[in-house]
Amino acid sequence: MERHEVIVVGGGIAGLTATAYLAREGFDVLLLEKNERCGGLINTFMKEGFRFEGGVRALESAGIILPMLKDLGIPLETLKNPVSVGIEDRIMQVNSPESLKDYAALLKEMYPDSIEDIDRVIATIKRVMKDMRVLYGVSNPLFNDFRSDTAYFVKVYIPWFFKFLITLLNISRMRGPVEEFLDGIVRQRSLRDIISQHFFKGTPTFFAMSYFYLYTDYFYPKGGAGQLAAVVQDKIRAVGGQIKTVTEITEINAAERWVGDSTGNRYAYEHLIWAADLKTLYRLTQTAGLPPEVVSSIEAQKQNLLAGRGADSILTLYVGVDTPPETFRKISQGHFFYTPSRQGLGEIHRSELIALLQNWSTVSKADVLAWLDRYCELTTYEISIPALKESAAAPEGKTGLIISTLFEYELVKRVVESGWYDEFKVEVERKMIDVLASSVYPMLRESLLFKFSTTPLTIEKMVGSSEGAIVGWSFQTPIPVVSSMLKINDAVKTAIPHVTQAGQWSYSPTGVPTAILTGRLAPDTLIRQRKARMRK
């Protein structure tokens, strides 16, 4: 049996971060990842000379990503990732916070009877943007060594901290679902939909209304988003950390402190950091030999987590087009949030979808496809065009597009169980192409080179994420983990002795920056203890 001081399970960005910090401090640390490559939802791949993203399309630093790289001494060349927003044939560019005026004008042109309501929405976004500038205005303190720059700490961090406390108060006042907030200030249903359908159902209002600020914070690593994971992985190996891929953990013995993989190998640990799906952690953990009170605590947390549900997932269409990037640049920038119709989804993705699932046994294939047609016509698409960010991302004269929309995991699961998954994917691809070709991208009809798609089940299989979730827990059900910034240090704690957690499932709401933050927090106690011993 291999023995290590620390074992990290899960090679997404949280697990990579934890491993990098442990390895830098001289720990005997082993990272175990079930796939051939690390990165999780931060992964870039090639097809027929086109570069595509298998997970996040771009990154926002949020005062965390770039400071983490600087703290670890990791170089990463980045490119701008400007955003466009469009409804029907009206498209605007987001080049700075001042572009909010253009966004207001776009909404007022689309919804001339809701001028006052739009002004209230824009005023809210402005307030949130002001708070976001405080929230992300300095590098996160976890990634700075104040002992080497006390003057900066006194001049910058102390004044910032008091503003930060006020910001936390403002966040707490806007914790309710964004749909309910918009119901209170926007009378027209279509306008409410066109704003809220950008977000996961039940997203807390503060974080939903921060979207315009985040658009201005996006960046794109040269070579693709997957380069972030690649450079951290390189750092781990450079400082003596170990990484073992194609290693799926299938059992955990909490009393004897070892994990076992699918081939029968066992790895003993003094401390375990679980940076993967939390439901899986508690399903795999064997508690025999632990004190009864510990077992009881583990079981209670297990039931709490298993009752939770992942947030909305996504359905993604990848296409290669025999059309030069310059043609697409005339339409939008390289990251494009586009809604083909001002009508809005209404109840299509809510009560109508619920009814469809509840009555599945009596629902016909034609009923599902009719629902799918209406959904594709009215949903909001996130479109990434890598060649508009970096010309090397596609063969000369050609363009690749990544076209995503939020999608319900349970619907795809039912389709699989009913035996027509392949047909469903064909219909989804056909309908998405038809909708976009009829609106913003007519070249898709004649110049399409290839197409393929991924669904929530693809994500579940690829990264082992419950319900194919890409941002952790659903906001619609009680969140079974820490969801307050004031308590984020507790987010990495588990009920299992000598085990901490990190990643998208350990804190809510989450994203790449938060996953990195938890990846830094998870080994923090071990690192501090080692430093204290070295000072003695």
C-alpha cells in the first residue's frame, strides 16, 4: 500500500490548487484523478484543427485567479475576452462599465413600455457593480504574504476591509432568488424573463445582478481555458508533487485512513482532501471502526448532502464553419450572450417542464420534441468563438463556435431511459442550428463543416458531477453547505476525521475563483502547522 502525508482526490482546479500549495511547502502529496487529464470543467480540446472548450469558456479573476498564479510564481499569458449581448437583431458590445448605458438603451428599445422598470434594474446593477469593485478590488488576502509588505497591508487592506464588511451586509440583503426580486420591480413578464434566463434558477439576486460587472472582468488564457489547469499542474510537478491520472477512487476507509481505486490499489493517508463530488465522498466512505458519535455525525451529513441537488446543467453544440472569423467579428465579439426572441421563456422551462417530467409515462416523443422546439426558440445562448480571441484557435479561413444553453439534467436522463438519446441529440442540434441560422448566423445553413453536442449526462460522466452540475448545488433547494462569505473558512470542513473538502460542492454560490479559494483553504491548517514547527 502506498503511503503519503496528504492525498488529494479530484484533479479539477480546486484539487490542483490544494496540491500545488502542499507541494510547495514540502509535503509528500499525491493527487489522484480519474480521467486521463486534470482540469475537470477547465479543459480545452482540439477537433479537426479547431480549438474548443469542454467546460468554462473564459475566466474572471475575481481577485483570486491571477493573485493565486502570482503567489505560486506561475506565468500565464492571457488575452482579452470582450463580451457582446444581443436580443433578436440588436447587438451591443460590452467594452467597459460604461457600456451599461448601451445595455439600458438596448432593453428600452426592445421594451419601450417598461422604461421606468428598466431604470430600476440598471440602478440595481450599478449598486451591485459598486459592491463588486470592493469585493474584487484587491487581491484576496489568502494569496498575499503581508509579512513581506506590511506597508501595503496597512495602506490598502485595512481600509479595504471596512468597505468589505459593508459589502457583505449588502450581499446579505440580496440573498433572495433573482426571479422574486425582478417580480417586485419589473411588471412585464417578457422583460423579467429576458434578464433572469441568463442565470441558473433561483440564483441569489446579488450574484445575478453582478453579471454585467463580470462581463468586464473576463479573460482568456492564450491556448485556451485549459491552460490554467495545465500551468498549475506543471507547477506541482516542478516542486515535487505527484499526480496519478486514470485512477478512480471507489472506496474510502475512514478509520484506517486509506482510499482504494477501481483496480484494487490502496493509498494510505495522514490527511485526505476531497476535491470531487461530495455525494460520492459520503457514498464511498466506510465508517466501521469509528466512534459512534462520529459515525452519527457522518451519517447526518451524508443524508443532508444526498437530499441536495445540483444546479441547472448545460447543453452544448460545437460546430466548425467554413467561414472566416472576420465575418463573425462583424456580428459580435468572441463571447456572445444571445437571445433570439424578446418574448422570453415564460413557463416553458419551469411549470411546463415540471409537468412534462411528472407525466413522463403518458408523454409522447412528439410532446417532448415540441417542448424542445419552443425552448430552443426562446432560450438564451452563451456563444464562444475562440478564433475571435486568438486566431490560432481555428484553421485559416474557418471558425469554430461553442454554443451553450442552460438545460435540465432530469429531462435528458428520462430520454436516455426511454431509449432515444441519440435521436434527441440529433433533434437538439438540428433545432439549435435552425434557430441561429434564422436569426444571427445565416452562414450555418450553407457553410457547416461538422457538428456534435454534449449534454448534462456528458458532464456527469466526464467529471463525475452529480446531475451534471457546473456550479455546484441548486439554489432552488436548501443548500447543504456553507453559503456565507463570513463562514467560508468552515466550507472546507467535513464530518469525516482527517478529511477536508474543496471545489464547487464545498461552498455556494461557486465558480472557478471560489473553487480555487477552497482549494487554498483546504490544506491551510496543515500548512500553518508545518510552518509553526519550522519556526521552533
